[in-house]
Amino acid sequence: MAIFIMETRVSVESLRQPRSFEALERSVAGYLGKACPEVKWLGSYATLGPYDYLDIFEANDIEVAMRVSVLVRAYGHGEATIRPAVDWGQFKHLLRNLPELPPV
């Protein structure tokens, strides 16, 4: 399965109280669990800066990740950015298998 990182900014209209974050999270997570049961959530974090949340998940392919993005934006009333990611160990393996560059 591929790893994806999703940054989400929640719309101001969907948050009437600070506790609205928790209620929104429960409803979106419940909906995603039913709509995308094959997705495995690896971590969720509240963040400072332009995004409210950072989620890390595994999905079979980019099409499933796109479904997650669309559903979060539509059901969660937010803006979502998804990026593919590679585990650090897998990245090092990729680096070790690259050909040497010729001298400049």
C-alpha cells in the first residue's frame, strides 16, 4: 500500500465553537470509515500554520487517495492537499540503487 500525507484546513463556516473540531472529526472519520474501509490511518495531528490537521494514511493507490480528498472536502467542509510519501528506509534503498553520476 502507498503512503499519503493529507493537510486539511477546515472552513470557518463549519466551526461555530472550538469543540466543533472534535465533532467534525468524529463525523468525517465515521463517514470515511464506511466509504473507504480499505484506507488504513497511520496518524492524525493538529498543526499550527495554514492547515488545521495533518493525517497520514495508507491506500491501495492514488484513486483511493483522491476519494479520501474529495470526501474530506465535501463532507468535512474543508480544503485538503494530499501528497504521496515514501518511508525513509524505502527512500534510502532507492538512493542506494541509483547509478553514480558522472563527474562535472
